[in-house]
Amino acid sequence: MHFVKKVFVVFAFLIIFFKAKSFYSNIQVSKKYFLVLDNQLSESLATSISEFINQNLAGLTPKEFNQRLQEKFPIIKSVVIRRTNPDFLTVIIQIHEPVYQINDDKIFSHNGKIFSKEDYHDNFSGLEAIRVRENLEKSELLNELKKFDSKDLVQDFVIEWLNKNKIILTNKIEPNFFIIIKHNKIPDQKTIQLCHKLYQEHLQAKPKIKKNRNIVFDLRFAEQIILSEN
């Protein structure tokens, strides 16, 4: 009798096990996933993305899911879906990296698109800032900004983009020292140091007269440095 009870218990356990296994194998994969979000995302946008995934992952192929997610959230650079086990997915989302802070509320990303600063979690204290007066929706401007290499300028200058042929650099320490450049004619450190040397010499020539005057170095012309005062 004791043996019969043991067989019955084992048999019952096997029935429950196979039913449970069948139940979990039929669960939609969208109900069991682990979401890994880029830490540069703002909390509000991360929540929106998570809610969108909950509502849209079921019944889609990875390609369809990627397309739908990136259409809804253009800030997303890539989506990687990995199957951790037969019933579990890991969804990894990476966003476009910021390159410049534009004015006070926009971010220019490495793919040449403009996003709201509110979409990012970072405060961008170390990010290059450019003041742009042109219409940010102009495709020409976005292409020009994408090619604009200002890594040698941002430490010492505030960059103000009036248009592609007139970019004003204002020295952060000496605000009366200006350089004007074009988007495709970026001065190297040697040229910048030469301008600064000329600026100091110009001040020393008549210090009382020059003290509150703006001294501008125009580098937009080939093999020339044009100095002016205003």
C-alpha cells in the first residue's frame, strides 16, 4: 500500500510538471523580458519606451519590432534582442550620442539629428555648447554641423554660429578677443596662439585706448589674418 501511494504521488507530480511546462512554453515572449536601457535616457522617455515595448513586442518579428520602436522614438540608435532562454528575452536599447548642446534646449547628436535636451538624463556640463541663430530645421545646417570639428576650440571659446560662413569665437577668459571663421576652415592651435599673441601686442601698444575695445581676427580668407576693432 505504501508503495502504491509513492507511485501515485510520483505520477501526480509528473502530470503537474508537464502541465506547468506546457503552460510556460505557451506564454507570449513579450510577457517575459528584461529591458536594458541606455543610462543617458531621461526617466520620462525611458518610461515611455518601456510602456511602448509592453504594448507592442507581442506578435512582431525582431526586425518589425526594431522598425516600429525606432519610428516611434528616433533618438534610439540600436535595438538588440537576445533570447536568454526559450521563454525569456533581453532587449538592449542604445540611443544616439550627443555631440553639441545647441542653444539652451537642444542636443545635436552624432547622426546629425536634433533632439530635445529633456530626452537625455545628463546635465551636459562638459558638452560643447554652440549658439545657433539659423533655423535648426534646415537640412543644410545639420549637414554642416555634422562636419564641424570644434574639439580644438571649445575649451577656450564660446561658439556662435550665425551661418556657415560666419562663426564667431569669443574667448572665455578675455571676452574682448574674437575670432571669425568659416565652418570648413577651422584654425589649428598654432593659428589660434598666433592670434592671441597679436591680440596681446595690440593691447600693449595703446592699453588705455584699447582696454574696452573688441579686437576681432577674421580667418575666413586664404593665408590672411584680418584684424579689426569695434
